[in-house]
Amino acid sequence: MTRGGTTLTPAMAFVPKRMGQQMTASARSQGRRYSVGRRTLLGFCLAIAVGAAAGCSSPVEEPPGLDSDAVYAEYVVERDTLTLPSGVQWPSPVFPTDTIYGPGSGTVRADVDWICAWAGAYVNSSDSARADALAQLDGIKDLPVYVSFSDHNYKTVVGDMLDKAHLGDPSMISQYYQLNCP
């Protein structure tokens, strides 16, 4: 690249024209070509690099994690708001102590256990009990796992699953139960 008849290095292309001419003239008068400009640019680049590195070393705030006791407490709080089918017991969830959990993990686990209990009741019931189980499964859309912790795809699948079941097709609930429930 040339500017005012002077060939500029890529780094010097970012130096204002007037400053570049002054640095070039100064370097030429001392018998050096671009040496002052290079030193100036090198110092400028080092200052930016040091500043950037200093900025990168500052601690990044990460969302707090939950230990196994805290996630189990979340599970219990959510579990206590839900009702299982007659004769079904809540599973004993295991939350390994060497794991850090995201907020809501216990809540989601309780919701999934609830969904599995009612999906099992739906799949393994006669027609009269199946209607009650389906009415309960309609409550999925009110659970935190659906409202706060699910993306559009999950919500679409749940909607399709419930719609098909209401039309008499149990296949998606059966598939959900087989793939996601113990």
C-alpha cells in the first residue's frame, strides 16, 4: 500500500497519514527506514496486547452451581407439589456428590419423574383409567420443566404427543415412556 508516494507496511496503514509522514521523515533523516514507525507501532501493539490480556485475566462471573444436597432439596420442593397415580411411589433419586448441578436440576428431575409416572399409568391402563392419566398429563404444560426449562422442539413434541393421545393414538406417549422412563 502506498500513501503519498511512501510504501507502507500493513501495520503502518493504520497510522494516520500525517503521523506516518512524520515518522518516515524522521527515520530517513537518521538513515533508518521506518525504524521509528516500527518501534512506535510495536509499542502501541504491545500496549494493546497487554491491556487485552489484563482484561482477559479478570474473573468471569459464572452462575452458581448446586451441590447434591441443594439439588435434592429442589427435587423435594417440586415433588411435594405433585401427585402421583394411585399405588405409585416416588423414586429415590441419586445425585452424585462429585457433580455440580445447574439451578433447576432437581425441579426438572421431579417433573420428569412425575411425567414418567403418569405416562406409565396411561400406557399400562384400561381405557377408563387412561382418560384420567391423560387428563393429568395435560398438566405437563404447567410444569417448570416445560415452562422454564424447555426449548421450542420439546414443547412441539409434547403438544403433538398430547394431541395424538386425545385423538386416541397412544403411540407417542408409549414411545416417550419406553425411551425416557425406567
